[in-house]
Amino acid sequence: MSLEKYKKKRKFEKTPEPSGDYSEESKNRFVIHRHQAKKAGLHHDLRLEMEGVLRSWAIPKGTPQKKGVKRLAIQTEDHPIDYIDFEGEIPEGQYGGGKVEIFDQGRYELVEKDSNKIIFTLKGNKIRGRYILVKLKDQENQWLIFTSD
Ligand code: MN
């Protein structure tokens, strides 16, 4: 896990985002950001606290809340743990430019994890339940996310 990509993409004198650092402790928290990005459009960013960073996926059509709905989740660069509380306006022209708000946050329980699949239970205020992330074959960053029992 590394924050190199995260830092490379940002100019911290221009964005209010935390420069952050790798953390030794992980508390199994999660956040779902609602990101009104100027370029990519409105989407969710799901971030799971894991191994000292926030592993992150952009979900273009938003977090699925009904069983049977499968959505694309694009893995993005790991974010620093500090990002879990971030809300703000990333200036236009900067990476991810647009408004970032917290849609939901809380803890999650890890059920199963390997390099292609993560099963977890979200315990947020709005979103609660079992979720499955499955990496698509022969794709570098593309996963599917869906909810199940
Ligand atoms: Mn985003």
C-alpha cells in the first residue's frame, strides 16, 4: 500500500485535501463520498480503511442499495486515512475538481478478502448490509459492486 499515486496527482498548495500519511492503525471504518466532479460528473467514492490507507473505488452510478443491482466500481489510488473526514471544494482545474461531501460513514466488518474479491458488511447511518466487490477478469481497475444477504 502506498500513497505515492495520491500525492503525485495533487498540488497540496492548491487543494484543501489532506496530504496525509500512511497510518499504522486501521479501525475498519469506511466513508462514501458524494463527489460532484466537474469532469467526471456526480459519483460516489467508496473508501475502506485497510492496511493503513483508504482503499478507494469510484462508483459512477452510485452505491447500489437494492439486491440484484450490480454497478461498476473503478478502483482509484489509495487515499490517506485522514481523508475519511474530508469534505470540501476541490478547485476547478485540480485533480477531482468539484464538491466533495460525506454521503455516509461508519464501520465495516470484513467477511472475506483476496486479490479479486472483498466481502464486507457496511454499518453506516444510511447504508447497512452485506456488500461484495469483485474484480473483473483481465481488467486492471474495474470491479463490480453489489449487495447481498
Ligand atoms: Mn471522486
